[in-house]
Amino acid sequence: MNVKIEESWGRQLSSEFEKEYFTELAAFVRQEYASGTCYPPGGRIFNAFAQTPFEQVKVVILGQDPYHEPGQAMGLSFSVPDGVLLPPSLKNIYAEIQDELGVAAPASGDLTRWARQGVLLLNATLTVRRGQAGSHQRRGWEVFTDAAIRALATQREHIVFMLWGSYAGQKAAFIDPQRHLVLRSAHPSPLSAYRGFFGNHHFQLCNDYLTRWGEAPINW
């Protein structure tokens, strides 16, 4: 796939690269990128890992699929490059932060600033075909990203897992709430934000927890 995963994550996930499912996944992704337009750009498929090394992860925000329209996907869940119109879910995330913390919503949807503070912005599926949401689901990416979440859950302590929506919420099954803070709510999409995302106080709860364990809070 012409990409190299960040070194600390490579050590954690090296055994996954040797498994049959990943060999098949890699062949599928290469074919997809060779035969049509896919997102994110090849060099950014593992961007979430590149921006937030394993030992620096303090928070995990799990998305499901990369954005599938031109210019949006950048390998970080919910994030779009500077200058790109804010997607509805990200608008709602910013609105919740503003309501909780009094932080004015920025014009930019580039969340790299979060990633560099220790927020792993991970999509369950790391690639997608242009204009076809979910087109690379159930090809093996979910097995790979589950392995990343399990590594954090078992080898680290005091990480905040923000699980929004029913799909992300399933990951709570293998995260020990005695070792980590697991925050679950509705998804921030316009279809569900008013059913429990707004008013979830996740960003304040996250920072309170990090501070309690001697970590710097996230500058949201």
C-alpha cells in the first residue's frame, strides 16, 4: 500500500501484518487504489497512528468510515483538511465543546492539533471508495483496528475511550472500565445528536479524568 506504520504502533501490531486476513486486505486495497479513486490518499491511510504514537495515546475517538467525497478524508476520524467545509458531525462536536467548555468553534476542521496532544482519531475502516460509503467495510480493516484498540486497552492504563453511536459502543466489550474511562453516547451525526450526544459532557469528563491521573488535559 506504499505506506509505513509509525514505529511504536508497528511493534504493537506487527503480528497482524503476518496474518492471512491482512494479506488479503492489502491485496484488496492495492487493487482498489489502482482501479479507481479511493480515500484517504495512500500516504495517509495510517495517519492516525503517525500523529499519535502508542505511548502518547491519552484519548481514543472512534469513527466508522473515512469521508468518501473529494478533499475530505485525511486519515483522522471526523477531521477534514483546513479550508474544507465542516461536515455535520464535526459541527455538532464543536457545538458540544462550546456548550461544555465555552470554547468558540474554530473555522478549521483539521483535528491534527488534537492528535498531537494524544487523541487517537481512529476509523474502524481505514479506506473507502469515492462516493461509496462503507465500500471497504468487512474486508479486514475492522479486525486490524480492533487489534489496535485491544493493545491500548490491555497494555496501557487510564485512557479515555469516547464511543459514540452503537457501532463504536460495541468496543466497550473488551475495554476494562477499571483501567480506563469508557464514555458512551449517541453519535454526533444530525440523525442522532439530539438523542444523547448533545449534553453528554464527554469533553469535560475526559479532561477531569486526565487531570486526576496526572495527565495534561486536552486543549479542545
